[in-house]
Amino acid sequence: MSESSSSGPVGVILAVDPDRFVEVVEAARGAGLTVTGEQAILGTLSGTIAEDRIPALEAVAGVESVDRDRAVRLPPPDSPIQ
């Protein structure tokens, strides 16, 4: 499966101004973000959004950066793949 230029949902992680966290979460939702995780103390927000909506998300006041979620999925310790 290859990446396409479609506007399908992609996972993103946002660094946000912790002092404006609640306001940024609401504005990010308004920009199209489906929130899947919030860490107000760390100033991070994760979720999914249509790829073509990322520029609108980057324009939200209080959003410091938007990065694709590049989580690494490791096999469980008892897996034969080590």
C-alpha cells in the first residue's frame, strides 16, 4: 500500500501553547481535527484530520507545530519476531 495524494485522514500530533490549551482544542476541532488524545500539561494534542485540512490546523492560534504521527508499533515481548 503506498501513500496517495488523497485527502484521507492522517494521524497528527500537535504541540500547542499549554496556557491556551482548551481554546486550541476547540479551534482545532473546528478546523476538522478528530481528537484522540490530550495532554494539557505537556501541551500536546493528537488526532486525525483530512490531509487537505492540515494547513487550516496549522493556522490555528496557539498551535506551535503539526507533525504526522509516526508511532512505532513493537511486537509484544513473547513474539517470535525480536
